[in-house]
Amino acid sequence: MDHATETEVADAAKHLRSLSSGLNEVLFGQQELIEMVITGVLARGHILLEGLPGLGKTELVKGLSKLLQLGTKRVQFTPDLLPGDITGNPVLQEVDGRREFVFQPGPLFANIVLADEINRASPKTQSALLEAMQERRVTVLGKTHELPKPFFVLATQNPIELEGTYPLPEAQLDRFLFKLEVTRNDVATLQRIVTGRELGTEPRVDPVMSADTFNSLLELTRRIHLPEVVANYIARLVDATHPGRSSASRGIRYGSSPRAALALASGAKARALTQGRTHASFEDVKSIAAAVLRHRVVLDYNARVEGRTTADILRELLDEVPFQAAATPKVLAAGA
């Protein structure tokens, strides 16, 4: 595969700046969050947004679909939601004089699927998303149906401490490229919201690019160069999340899977494109590491008792693992 050129990357960066500006008109005061969302979709990843209700998570996703002119469907997850309610169900219909089951696609058949309050659904319904998120297809009654391209799940999640929520299974968490935390607004941002918005009205945004242009950006992201030294840093970083592999891993019960390494690589290439560069760097990896790893490490009992958090451990990990591995000393042959 040919690497991206300077001209292609410069043109792409202009489109992405327009996308960022549009999202900033939807969600005030969340520039860092917006940049991470853009990076995540460029990397073809699914994103989990966690935060208290009313912080604008849903509006952010809806604004993204409008700006990119992509088809979107929203699923409000509730405890009584069934797997077929999102994947679709076979319906008995008359076809050519015969009665047979015809598959009726569910809301998963869209470019962007907003899974609202995903942790309010039962684990059985949550697991119905696994095949769709990993393989971009669903299987119903033994028949496989391909999902549209591109396909993203952007899910919102309330903090697990709230009543009526179910923890997401680790296997499903691992399918999310990023887990992003949506924080509350400061006073200045709240004042801007109060003066510029009315209750019950949605912000108006105009498209900034066509779906075809966005698809070309996805292809360009894959062509961003990932140097060997950066790939090695990613491998060492993921390895260091496992117990006994680094001093910072004290308190981790289970480390990250190889999917985390792939996520770091894709995310670093996407961030490089947003910065107008043809190659990914160490800084790209470090800037997205927390979003990639925070939901992929499981702390042990002692860490929780000591009050150590995942964020604490990841900060220590990033400080401990150097960008470049130490050179292995040469061993002289006998008699040399």
C-alpha cells in the first residue's frame, strides 16, 4: 500500500478542521472530546461515551451524522429491549404466492448507530452487538446480512453507580476503540449554553463534506505511515499492562489484548492525519493511550482497596515505558 502524500494529507486536514468547527457549534467547551471522537471515527472504531445524563453526548453523535451526511439510527436501550429489536427479525410474508419468512432489518443497518444508554439493556441484548461491531454483519436464523459501509457504533453510557444499569461485558468493552469521559461544563460554557440554546431545540448544523469524501478520508487514514519504532512502542506499552511486566502494572489483574495494540496503531495514524502529518509519532500514541486502554485493563482487589484508579495506573505506565527500547548490549565472542 502506498503511503499518504503531503498534498493529500493537507487537503484532508482542511476537511477535518471544518468537521471540528461544526461539532464545536453542537457541543460547547469540549474541544478535546471532539478531537478524540473525530480521531476515533477516522480509525474506523466504535466509541463509548460515558457521562451523566444531559451533558450533550447524544447531540454530539447526531451532529456528527449531519455534518458527514451519513445515515443514522438511534436505539434507546432499556431493560426490556430484545436482541431482535436492534438486529432485525424475520417476518412472515407472502412472496410469489407462498408464505415465507422475510428478514426485516433493524436499526443496526445504518452508517452511524447511536446506542443510547447502552448499559441500561440486559447483557443478552448488549451481546447482540458483538458480531456487528467486530465483523460489520449480523446473523439471524443462520443467514448473514452485511451492514452498510462505513459502520460505527457510538454508544452512550451512564456511570455504573446509577440505578438501573448493567456493567458491559469485557468482551464487548474490548470492541470499543475508545472509551471517552464526558465531563460537566464550567461556568463560562454553561452561560454560553443558556444564552445560545433553548430547551427542546436542536442546534442547526450544515454538512461539511459528502459521504464519499468521508470514505476517502477513511482510506487515506489507512495509508498514514506507522514507523517501526512507533510500532515497537505500542507493543511494549500493551505488554506493560500485564501483571509482572512493569512496576506500574502492580494492581492490574488482567492486561490488554492484542486488539488494544491494533487500536493504538489505528488511532495514532488517525490522529496524525488530523494534525496534517503523513506518519504517526510517539506523541500520537501517548495522546490516545488512556482512551484506548482505560476500559481494557481490570484492576485487582488490592488496587481498589488502596484507592488506586485505572487513570492513576495508566499515567504511571506512560511515564515508565520509554519511547524507544533500551539497546541490547553486544556480547563479545570468546577470545575476541
